[in-house]
Amino acid sequence: MTRLVIDPVSRVGGHLRVEVELTDRTVSDAWTSGTMYRGIERVLEGRDARDAWLYAQRVCGTCGIAHAIASARAVENALGLKIPRNARLLRNLMAGVQLVVDHAAGFYLSQALDWVDLASALDADPASTSTLARTLSDWPSSSPSYFTAVQQRLATLLKSGQPGPFAHADWGHPAYALAPDANLMVAAHYLEALDWHRNMMRIQVILGGKSPHPQTFLVGGMALAAAWGGPMRPSPGEHQWDLETTSPPALSANGLADVGRLLDQAKAFVEQVYVPDVTAILKAYGGQSPTDAGIGHYLSFGDFPEDDSDRPALLLPRGRVMGGDLSGAVPVSDTGVGESVDHSWYTTGADDGALVHPRDERTEPHYAGPRPPYAALDGFDRYSWVKAPRYEDDPMEVGPLARLLVAVASAGDAASALSRAVAEVGLGPEALFSGLGRTGARAIESMFVAKRLSAWLADLKENMAAGDLAMADISTWDVETWPAEAAGWAIGESARGAVGHWLTIRNHRIERYQIVDATTWNGSPRDRRGRRGAIEQALIGTRVVDPDRPLEILRTVRSFDPCLTCAVH
């Protein structure tokens, strides 16, 4: 057996170390390690609960909106608050945009180069590439001259040797399967995605004041107001306002029109660039026998409430699929979650080997690994700063594939639309439970949510036009109205998968705070029964052609789109 260490895994948010044992160039065992402790949960202890979301979103600069919303919901749950309809729609818009942007930009910036050989793209015929691109979509940037210019730009970048995503790459690796013209097409869209990503973040700036970490969330709703239609003349003695003339108020007609145009651009890019590129990759690689199916248990907490009832319908359904059985989804709730730290660098104060529900848990770091720098983690029972969450004691995979499978198994309103999309991108049943399935599921979900964004915006405008301008319920803003003790929780979804926040409040301050993130689920180490986390299990059986360039291992890891800053929070 050969021990192979990849540290750090590049193009991943945060510090991820992967160690595998190879037997005849096939992965026979695997360990994933989060090598950085952060401690946001400890930072939140003792703080004003109304400020929790502001700190909690600092878990990550990419997934921050999901954590801000989950944190605000947890406090609202503790206080019994119900947010207004406008606030629900605004939160859906901001979280939906984040999900679509994360999926599309994440594919190009994190995963595309696992499937695309840029050196091969330099040998492509731009005219042939143009023909291919035009058979897949009506995207305007598809002329031979456009691809010629991109090819020249790529040649300059590759020859420069400058640090970045193109340095130390695996060009020419035998595991690549795309034809030269397809390589050039996706490479061109990789470069376009950089500008598209920046442009789409304008929505978060308009509605949130800044990006990343928007500032307009609020316990009770959103800190936004409809545009003032009255006089702008200041009251006597009031300082003259300097009116901003280049950026309209977020909820004004012009501000919402700007958001609408950007949503149209997002939908066009997803449907005409992202989905066709993923489809081309699925066609090129789909004939390979998948070896990275993983655990086979899938969990979705669901998200995007579609009404204002106490138990709203969710655009992305809530449930579990166990053992890959799509005949029906199993119900879930927050009570089924527990965490093990038997193989993590923490103590919980609980009996050794016990799963602890997040509401009862404390984050007590206790490093018990080798003294850095170290060559390998073998010989150490505890090997990660990531905890090991389980649902009713079962390891779970979370993320877009889990949400797609739960939606199909639930046979709800989303099932037929998602099933059609699965067929549209060419994701056959044999490839669904695999790394390609995870990649395809992101594209499918992006297309599905992008179509809903404009409807949420239309609902918001219609509701405001009807005279409903309420953005927040601040009836309990004064902490003196709070009970001496309260506890709350919220479960939902980020782009990467299931997210849960739990807190207890005592004397108006946070006594305890716990977060279980998507990559905490997927990137978990072994649990108390020695069962691997989702990424570790998916690696088992992976065939590595060249151990010095383990591209196949990196493909599987990055198919989960891991975010280690979120995982260790």
C-alpha cells in the first residue's frame, strides 16, 4: 500500500488535507482533515442575540448569506417572531441569487479545470469550436473570431508561468476526455464567468449594501425601506442631505428594475453557457463507470419558503433518501441531528462516544494530532477540526444532488420540473449517483432556481404596489420584552447543502451557539462507530492512473464543492 497526501487541496475554500491509501493504484482508505480552527461559535457567546447574524455570516465570505438567514431565523424562532411577506421575498431573492452564482461560478473556478485540458484547447480549431457552441445554445459570444482571441489569451497565460489556477496543472493527463474544441469552449466560458460573477454580485450590493456580508438582514425581517416619495427638503436645523444620484434606492422602481435586469442576465448565463458546458462534460465522461457514489444516504433540510404560514411549502423540499431509494422521502426535523467528536480535535463534556445534539453542545477545542509540520496523520485517532454530524446516527451526504433526489422522491411540485431537467442535461440513472451526478445536479438546480428568482421579484413589487410596505416585525426589539431564557433553531440550505443553527439565550445574551454546515456533513471525519464521512466514503474505489498527479481524487473531492471555512466555522 502507498500513502498519498494532498495538502492543501487547491481551489477549495479553506484548509483541506486529504490522505488516502492506494492498493494497486486504487483508493482503499481515505481521511479528510480540516486543518484550521476558527471558533465563530465561541465568538458569539455572550453577545447580543440581535447581532448574532452579523457575526454568524462571517463563517464564510461565499456562503455568508445562508448563515446570516439561518442565524436570524434561529433568534426569531426563540422569540416567536414571524417576518413580513416582503422580508421573506427579499431573503429568498438574496439567498437564491447566492445559490445560482455559487453553483455557476463554483463550477468554472473550482471544478471546470478538473475536466478541461487547457493545453488541448490551444490545438482547437476556433471555427469548429464556434460550430459546437452554436449547436448547444444561442449565446452571442460564439464566433470564430471570439474563440481565436480567447485561444491567444490562453496561450499567453499558460506561457507566462505566473502563479494562479493555471500553474502546476495536469494538462495532458490521460484522464482528460474532452475534445480540443470543447476544451476551448469551456475555457472561454471560464474567463467569461469571472466578469459574470462580479456583475451578479451587484444584486447583493443593491439589496444588501455590500458584498460579501450584506448589512440589511435583521432579526424580525429586513432593514430595507420602500423608496420615500415625499419631499426631500430637510426639516429646520437638519443637515442638508447629499443625495446619491448614481445609485437608486434598493426598493425604488429604478432599483428593482436594475435587479430585474441582472436576474435576466443570470438566467441567460445559466441556460446558455453553464448548463450547455456541463452537458458537454457529461456526454464526454458519462460513459465511464462511476466509482464515487459514496454513502448513499442523502439529506435536505429544504429552503425557500413559498408562503407565510407556520409550516410553509418549500421550493426545495425537506427530507431524506436512504440507501438511494427514490420511492419516497423520509421526513426530517432538527431533533435528529447529533455530532460526534471521537475523531476530531474537540471535547464535548459528554460521555465518550455519545452523539450530542447541537442545542446541548459546546465547542471546546483540544488539539490531539501530530506536532506540525507532519508528513502524515496515520497513527493518530483524532485527525480533523471538522466534527462528525449524523442524522439519527447515520452519516449523510448533503448538497445539490441530495436536494434533487429528495425532491424527486417527494413527488411534489418540483419533482417533474427537476426530472425534465435531468433528462435535458443528459444525466442518466447510471451516472446520477456519482461525482458527475453532483456536478450535473448543480447545473440543474441553478436552472430551476434561476427561473424562480424573477417570480419572487414580481411578487415583491406587486405586494408593495398593493400598499404592503412592512419589512420587519420589531415588536420584540426591546430586550426587556424577552423571557429570561429562550432557545431557538433554524434549518435550511446553502448552495453546498444542509445548514443548521442552534442557540440558547439567557438574560438577553447568547449563552450557547452551535452551527452544523454542509461541509461539516460532507467533510466529516469518522464517527464513533468508525464510519467515514461522505467525501471519505466517495473516494473508496477511485482508480488513480498517475499517483504523482491524482486528478481523479481531486475530481471526487471537488465534486462536493467543499468549503472548509464553513465546515470548521
